[in-house]
Amino acid sequence: MAPGGVRRVRRARRRVRGAPPAGERARSAEDWWWDRLAPSGSGFHLLQADSMLLVLPGAGPARARAHRRAARRAQPLPPPGARAAAAKARPRPAPTTAPAPPQGPDPGWGDRIPLEILLQIFGLLVAADGPMPFLGRAARVCRRWHEAASQPALWHTVTLSPPLAGRSTKGGAKAEKKLLASLEWLMPSRFSQLQRLTLIHWKSQVHPVLKLVSESCPRLTFLKLSDCHGVTSDTLVTLARACPQLHSLDVQHSMVESTAVVNFLEEVGPRMRKLWLTYGSQTTAILGALLGGCCPQLQLLEVSTGIHRNNTPLQLPLEALQRGCPQLQVLRLLNLIWLPKPAGRAATPGPGFPRLEELCLAGSTCSFVSDEALSRLLRGSPGLRLLDLRGCARVTPVGLHDLPCQELEQLYLGLYGVSDRLTLAKEGSPLLTHKWCHTLRELDLSGQGFSEKDLEQALAAFSGAPGGSPPALCSLNLRGTRVTPSTVSSVISSCPGLRYLNLESCRCLPRGLKRAYRGPEEVQGCLEQLLTCPPSPS
């Protein structure tokens, strides 16, 4: 036989030897890999990806294709001609038209959220962090988000500051003009429901910005000008007329003429509620307008010093202020030398502030506030809740005890930077705590010269609160006092709600405990250290 014939015979024998038995079909490569890598009962299954096979633990999904093949193999083959007869007898289904494919790409999940839900979500974020820069970035996501971010109801509080603030004068003016050009189209479309506006570091374009505000923001209620120059009287008066709901003005740390503020107050009149001022040479004219009764419904008045301290004392006629602003609820004279004008022998006592809830006279310089001035100021103020007298070294516990307020919640008597400690009161602190122990939530006695025994009697008032309820004290500042370890342990045990305790520079405490404790865990840790540490020698 020829060599070529021998090779053909050998190939035929190999095909016959490797052929499957009769009635059994050839297995596919997929079934072979399935049985080799994840046989049944092994606890694994095979997952086919785009370009790989993954062997994963678990039973896994059923192999629909393999089951269909096994079912077809188990069925006996029908006789010839049976398939044609079954096909003729089977009814043909009516032709159905396939649904038209969607036009265009899938818009994504952002467009599926209803506009009302988006407004609620955006409203929560704006209330927490403000409208900028969140709304500007959200408007670039998609059309639905742009529509939601453009709703004027979300733009109710806005702060505007040129991006180049603090640089050269030429660069700052150019940045203000660029921002002003953007505001010309932004205010009519976004700020129609604006309520609170803050302008910071505007040097040359304050007038055009406030003109846009008067034209586009009729619901404005609060205006703050911080480090702004060039504010004129006509600008503020026009704004007061165009915004009938404007009732709060903050011009602290800004160069505003007193005539502009006075004309604004006279235009606003009875609807004025809150006013923030920086004490200067022109403050007397503004206070004179208030004493004259141009703002009888004023509720908040704050006068503080600027960056450059003014050492000129502020003489304030208390009785005239009480008559001019009878509805005052918050009075703050911060960090300035305040000198009450003498009442005179024949002067009648003032009506007081019957609605006053907060009085702040804190300062770091020389203070002329005495018991007599405090009594004149708080005459007829039974609802006082907060009294801040930090730095007022001339006020005594006896004078505080005679005040008419009975529900005081916050009392700050800390002395910071006082050099003459020989004139400080050594006793009298129990008069304060026994009067207000049931309502006090915050107490500051830092730097006071009370003795160890006097402080022990004072803080013991929190141990026996009336009615058996725990004291409301949550903040206690004893920095630089003569408090003892036993007194601190007693007050911590008696006040379970204590969250802040300052024991810095307390000479009677052992080392390692003279620090500030923040949070209930640290306060309880201080109590454990006090109970375990040995008593220090006297």
C-alpha cells in the first residue's frame, strides 16, 4: 500500500476510536469547562464574564442552557413525518408589532427625581452650608438639577465678596466690576426672594450693587456691610424705600457716614428691629437719633469697638435710652469704655427695659460699671436670661443679688487681665448661686478672688436643688480660683449634665488636673482622678 493510503487509514481509525457512542451528541467546550472547574456537588459555581470564567463559592445560578440540552437529549426522537404534522396542527400566533425603541440616550437617574423632592433636598443643604458654592455646582449636573438650583426660593441668604479681596487696589476694583457684571443678570433671575444679604470687602462698587438690590430684591429683611467703603445716604434711603420689609442693618467695621445711618433710621422708622454699630466719633449722632425715639420697636442694639481701639469713653444716658427704645430685648456694649451719664439729684428713675433678655457689658479695659449703674440699667427687667459682666471688677455679689431678675440662665463674671487683685471681693459668691441655682446653665467665675470656704459654700448650692431635680448647670469656669478638690468632686457628682469644666491655674488642685475638660466623658474622668489621687499637702 502506498504511504499516503496508510496515513488515511490511521486517521480514519482514530476518528472511529474517539467517536461518541450511538445516540449521544458531542459535548461543547463550555460543558467540558463547567464540569472540570465546578462539578456538581463541589460547592462552587462558574460565572461567565465578557473575557473570563470566574469560579465562585456557593450554589450559584442554575445553568438554564445546560438543563435545556439535557432535557432534549432525554426525550426520544419522534418518528419521521411527526414534526411536520405537529407544525401544521399548531395554531400560528397573531403577528405583534415590536415597541419602538426610546428616542435618544437614557437621561440618567438625576432626571427621574421629581422637582419637588430635589427642592427639599437642596433646601436642606442650603440651610446647612448656604447657597454658594453648592447651587452653582449643582446647576451643571443636568437640566433637571439646573432647573431646581435656579429656583429663587433657595437663594434667600447670600454673601457676596470680590475674589481678589485683600490684594492691590487696582486688582480689587477690577474684580468688583467683573462680579458686578455677573450680578446684573443673576439678581433678576435668582434673587427675587432674597432675604439676607452680606457684602464683604467692597471698596468701589457698593453703590451699583445696592442699586441692583433695591431693584430686584423687594423681600430683603437683613443687610450687612462689612469692610465696605463709599456707602452714601441716598443709597441707604433708596434701599429702605424699595424694600418695605427691611428691618435689620449691620454696618460694623465699615466706613459709613453717620448722616447716612441716621437718614436710614428715620426712613425705616418703627419697623427697625436690629442695629449693629462700631463705636467711633460719629456714633454719638446715631445714638442721639435712637434716644429721640425714631426706632421705638428696636429689639437689638450692639455697639463694639473696631480694629483700632477708641479710648474715648462712651457716655450713655440710660433713662433716655429706656424711653427711646422701650422694646429692647438685647443690649451689647462690647469692649469699650462705657461711662453711664449721671442721673442727677432731681432726675426721675427711668421705666427700665421690661423685655430685656440679654445684657453684655464685657470688656478687657478699664470698666466704670458699678452696682449703681447696673441697678439703673436693669430696673424693671425681670425676664433677664443672660448677663455678661466679664471685666467689670467693680460689680459686687451684693449688687447682683439685689437685681430684679429671678430666672437668670447664663452669668459671666470672669476677670481677664486684672492686675489689682487686692481690691477683689473675697466673699459673697453664695449669694449668687443660692439665688439662681435652679436656673443657671452656665457660670463663669474665672479670676475671682473668693476664698476656698466661700467657693465651697457657693457650689454646695447645686447639691440640693429644689424639687429633687438635678441642677441645670452644664458649663462651669473656675479658672484661676481657689477651688479645692473636694469642692470640685462635689459639684461634678451633683451635676450630671456638666459638659464643660475649666480648672486651669487653680492653685489648690494637684498637678495633672489643672486643665479644661470638654464633654461628659472627660468630666467624669476628672472625677475619677480626684477620687483616686492622694490628698495634696496644704
